[in-house]
Amino acid sequence: MRIIKRLDSFLLQRFLPVLAMTFFICLFIVMMQFLWRYIEDLVGKGLSVGVVAELFAYAALTMVPTALPLAVLLASLMTFGNLGEKFELTALKSAGVSLFRIMRPLLILMICISVGAFFFQNEALPVAKTRMYTLLLSMRQKSPEVEIPERSFYDQIPGMNLYVEKKDQATGMLHDLIIYDVTRGMDNARIILADSGKISFTEDKSHIFLKLSHGEMFENVRDNSMGLQSNSNMPFRRESFDDKEVYIAFDANFNRIEEAGIRSQYVGQNITQLTHSIDSIKLIVDSIGNAYGTQFKETPMLDVPYYTTTFKDGKAVRKRTPVDTTAKAVNVDSVFAGPNPSVAKSYINQALAKTKSRRNEFEFKKQVLQQEAKVMNLHDIERQRKFTLSLACLIFFFIGAPLGAIIKKGGIGAPLVVSVIIFVIYFVFDNMGYKLARDGRAPVWEGIWLSSFVILPMGIFFTYKAVGDSAMFDIESYKKAFRRFFGISERRLIALKEVVWELPDTAALLDETDSIIADFAQRQNNLSRRPFYKRMFASVCTRALHEQYDGLINKLSYILDKKLNYKLNQLPLYINRRNRKEAYQTMTEVRDILATMVPEKDMDAEAPAGSDKCEAADNTKETT
């Protein structure tokens, strides 16, 4: 029991620091993405450090669903990769500890993290999203900081354009100013020219105070009560001044908007609130659809009303208009065959106008229904995502831990590359499923759970391979498979033995060789009778025939004959479609050489039982 506790604590001590490190690294990366996305709303607004830090804190909480699964994948991959690289995993397995037993403490930890992630998604995340979007909207509505450039018009002050020829950075004095003021409308525009001036804010930062020196002002004085119709007779006023003070309304304060508007949206609701909102929106969509359907059904066609109203006992009774089956079909040609061609043209134009009007009406109603359905889908998407984070953490753990045990590479190099590739696959399918669910082209549950359905088989496959100690990333096995697929033959390297302790039975080997050649020829004959498309996917030799083929070559290597050894080295390691003819021909030549070594029947006397046979290698050189 003490050993089990030590093993659990050992794995937790190795895993938890790596998980914390990778989580903050992944969170930093996604925060940089957030910063580049909203950089225009933050720069040039004169925001305080506290407001920006508050925004980043709420943004970091909203980025947890993206950073946590990637951190779990990378941490589990690095932890088990380090264990495999240092042979600690091998030592545990040799002691009889299975991979599932090694993963058990971390699996319990992952279950706890998944449960915590669900409550975080349901309780904390709506509050963080509400406050983050509230801050973003407040920052967008805040007026930019007044920073007037030189030799260009500045138009960030509402209703004004300001031009400055030169600006003194030390004193803040502006020289050669031109101000176009259209706050009272274009008809009452005002132009101010000044040699110098200085801009400052009032104490409450609600107005800009502009102090000007040595200039002129031109102002239109048009009054609507004068009844002037022509702009050529518009009066204006000219004023020269030595010192002039101008107040311009400009709110430079940071004003937070109310959170109630964002809280009522789908991003600020938990599961209970989302379910209630979905039911309400569904009732609205159904009622609108029923109203539109009833209106479409009861719309009069060809001036025939859908209902007929009659009066009975002083009361109005509305009944469905019966279909007149005895009415004759209208002859369209007789309608257009009038004395005046313009009458037929007017009929066509009226029909086209009614058709376009009806089509536009239906298109508008369709857009209304689609918009309501989209809002309902967004609420359902947010509800489904409360669960996807928890499942994603578990799946990524079952991908990272077995994959690290297979790769056996620690550090942050190879695990980071593998993790990024797997997470990119997950991220692409997650975005694709989100768009399909949002636009209504797929059911919401299919779109949101698409990414989990894609990576779940990967977790099952890697776990199965890791439990069986599969060499998935052995380069030699992939090279061998590549050679087999493209038919690249490999030659054998059988060294000629100098001494053997027991002579092989050449007669038995000859019979076995004949049997293999006959089986190979029979299989070739059966393959040639099959259709082409079946022949392409059929194996040239069965697994049993390959094993018998390799066993025969191993037995023949004990015969001390240079010519036979040379032919054995010409046989391929495996037989495929490209080398089958060459293998068959070489095997036949081996059989012919072996036949010359079989003794005659009268000389084929068996040696006494228990006697050892030894044959020295012939040291004479032979030319092959």
C-alpha cells in the first residue's frame, strides 16, 4: 500500500508542475491573440492601467476553455514522454505495473479537473464574459485621447476639423491653427484662424478649453426665420481677436455601461437560464411561423377569398369557401387577344408587380424566422459548450498520456509539435461545427460535438497501441512498409558459415523446396484467374507461406556451399507483385543446386544414432 501511494505521489509531483506551466503558456498565447484582435479599441483612448488590467483579467478567464485542453494534452505528453525517455516507464512495467495503473492517479485528477471545468463554465464564465464585453463596449464608446498631429487635419473631435502647422512638444503650444466648426450644421459653419493656441481640458473632462491668440473668425449667421432661399444672399460675420477662448463639448471620461444588457444575452447565462430562454424563443418562433402560415394559407388567390361570410339569425358566420369543380378553365390566349396590344402588356406588368411584391414579402418573413432561429441556435450552442470542455480534457489526456508512452521523448520540442498538430485538428473541426450549428445547416448537438467525435477515436487508438507496447513511431517499420508498398526489394545478408555442428538433411530440404515452389505456383495460377480489381488488393503469398519460406532459407544457410549461399542472398526478404517472378526463378535455381547435393539411394546410409557430424569449411576459392 505504501508503494502504491509513493507511485501516485511520484506521478502527481511530475505532472502538476508541468500542467501549471503549460497552462499559463497556452493562456499567454491565446491572450496575445485577444490583444491583437482588440488592439484598436484600446490604443489611443487614454485608459488607465487598472481598467486595462481588469479587462485582461476577465479576458483570461474567458480564454480558459481554449487553453485548458491544450495544456492537458501537452502536459500529459511531456510527462509520459519524460518517463519513457528515462526508462522509468519501462521499469514500472517490468515490475508488473500496467499502463492503466500508472495512469490511474492522473486519471482521477483529470476527472476532478473536468468536474471543476463544468462548474467553471456554468457559473464563473458567464460572469466573466458579461464584464469583459461590458468593458469592451465602454471602451469603444469612449472618446479617443486628443493627440493633434502636425500638417494634417485632426477629425476625432465630433463636428470639428483642426489643422496645426507646427507643435511645440515642450510647452504644448500650437502654431498656425485652422479650425472648421460644423457643430451647428453646414449652413452655420464657423472657421477660425489663429497664429497660436493651446488645448486643455476642464476639471470634469467634459469640455475642451481652447485658448487662441491673434486671429480671425468667420461665421455664417443664417436664420431659418428669415426665409432666405438662396445661399448667395447668406449673411456672415467676421471677427478679429487678440485673445479668444473656445469651449468644445468633448467627454473624455471613461463611463461604464450597464451590465444588464449583456447579462440578458446568451453569453451571460447559465444552463438553467439558457434552457428557459430557448423555450421562450421556440414559442416565439412557432407562433410567428404559425401566423405566417395561416396568413399565407388565407391570402385570397385570383380574387377568390379563403373564407365566405354569411349572416344567420343576425350573426356573422365564416365558412371555408368551397372549391368550384364545375368551373371551366380560363383561356389565357383569349385574354391577351384583345384589340389593343397595350392591354395585354398592362396585364403582364400587373402580374409581375404582384409576384415581386409577394416574393419580397415572403423573403422578409423568411429572414425574420431565420434570425429568430439563429438566436435560438446561439443559446443552444452556449448550453452545449458547458459540457464540451470537460469531455475535451478527458479525451486529450487519453491522447497525450499513451502517445507520450509510445514516443518516449521528453522536453518541450517533439511534444509541442505533436500537441499543436492534434490541437489544430480539434480547433478546425470545432470552428467548422460551430458555424454549421449557428447557421442551422446541422443540428446543434452534431455541430458542437463534432470535434469531440473526431478526436475520440484517436484517444482510443493511442491508448490501445500504448497498452500493447506498439512501436508506432519506429522509423524502420515505416521504412519497411514503404518498401513493401512500392515494391522495393531488399537483399539478404547471409554469411557463409565456416563450421556447422550438424549437417542438414538435403533430401528433406529438397522436398520442402519443391513443396514451396508448388504452393507458390498454385497461388499464382489462382491469382491470374481473378479479376483485375481483386488482383490488385490480393496478397501474393499468405503469411503461412512467408513463414515457411523464411524457415527454409534459414535451414539452407547451414549448407556449406558458396554457390548456394550466393543464390540465397539473391532471394528477396518478402515477395510482392514486382519481385514475384524474380523470386520464383531464383527459388528454382536454388532447388537445382540443392538437387545436385542429394546423395544416391545406395549411398544414403543413415549415421548411427547419437553420433555428431562435423564438416570443415572448404578453404579453396571458387569463382561464382
